Amino acid sequence: MTHPSPHRRSTTARRLTVATAPQWFVAATAHEVGRKPLARTIADKPVVLFRRRDGSIAALADRCPHYGLPLSSGDVIGDDIECGFHGLRFDGSGVCTYMPTQKLPPERFCVHAYPVDECDGQVLVAITPEVDEKVAEAEPLVRRSKETDREAP
């Protein structure tokens, strides 16, 4: 009986590694990203970019988990981006840091954060295909009725 070599990966393992490896995309030039949210579509994914006070760049899914509205329509407050609709704030790692109606925001109120790098005047964002498909399919936490445009039960 022959056993596979421990030094060879299976074809399936190689395919999974390639399929789930992050792909880096140029999202903007470094001077385009400032303290005002910048909306971009990268590999068909809506992304918002902004600079923190220390000059580092954050890249988040451009979609508030509450109603699904674009975070890029809000403002940068300190090191957080604030949704322009209800005022929820998210830090550069996607964690909700402020919710106007609660002292401690629930953990489920988070936004997908993308790896970002600034190199040679370019801002690069990493998109992982398999992971980011789940982000795109996620439903907002509050559904609205199409007929009345009010919160549905």
C-alpha cells in the first residue's frame, strides 16, 4: 500500500488555498484618502476608506449592519466612522464603538474590515473572495417593509 508523500499537498488543498487567498487591489492614491469617507467599489464589493487621527487608513464594508445604508454617507468622528442615519460608530477594525440608544453596543453590530496597506503612494485593499461573499449576502439586522417603508416584524 502506498501512502501520499507528506511533502506534497493534495490538489484539493491547493485549490482551496488559491480560492481563499486574499487578492490585493489598488483602491485609491494615498492623497485621495483623508478624514472624509471615501466610497470605492473593489472587486464588486462596496468599501469605504478613511484615515484615522494617526494617519493610518481603515477599509470597511460600506454597509451599516442596521439598515444596510452606506457608511460613506456619514462622517469620520475621531478614529471612527459614523453612519449618517442613526449615528452608530465603527472603529477601523469594524467594531461598533457607539450606539446612541445603548451603553454597550451588541457584538453583532459590526462591519467587515478589510486588510489595507499604503505603499508607494497607493492604497491597497485585500479582498478574500470566499469570506467576502458571505459579507455581501448578509441581511441588515432590521428589515423594512417595502409597502410601508417601516420596520417589519
